[in-house]
Amino acid sequence: MSELGPETLEVILREAFGGTDAERRVVVRQARDLADSGKHDADRGFPLTVDELLDHLGDAPADCTVPERWNWWLGSLEVAYGGYREFQVQAVERE
């Protein structure tokens, strides 16, 4: 997933969508897990990039939290390809 580390991705998510530290951390963790799995690459034919992630999360309804945006996009990948439920956010730590 690009050359950006988790800290940089978290900053980018904060600037783009706000949310809490815990919300951003869980999405970064799930995004890394998805990228590391190679599933996105195999299904879509190209690696998961930060630009793609931001584009798709930006398509979610404006009132969504960062994890809701992530799950919204992963839900569409689940419908299209299957096998994305394991990468969805199930819970967010309370701060």
C-alpha cells in the first residue's frame, strides 16, 4: 500500500475525514492487513494505494465516521468479489 507507513496514513485520514485516534488506528490496521493479504491486488488487478483508499472512502455518505466509510467500501468489495468481511471493522476502542 504505497510507500506510506501507518503513521502517515493516519495523518492523511485525519486530514481528509477527521474522527478519533482510535477510529483512524483501526482503519489503518485493517487497510494494512488487506494490502498485506494480496486479496485486493488479485481481485482488482492492482495494489491498494493510499489514493484509491481516499477516493473510495470519500465516496461514502458525508455523515459516516472513518470506520463506517471503510466498512461502506469493503461492503461493496464483498458484493463484487466476496471475502472482504474479515477486513471490516467490527469494533473501535473507546478513548
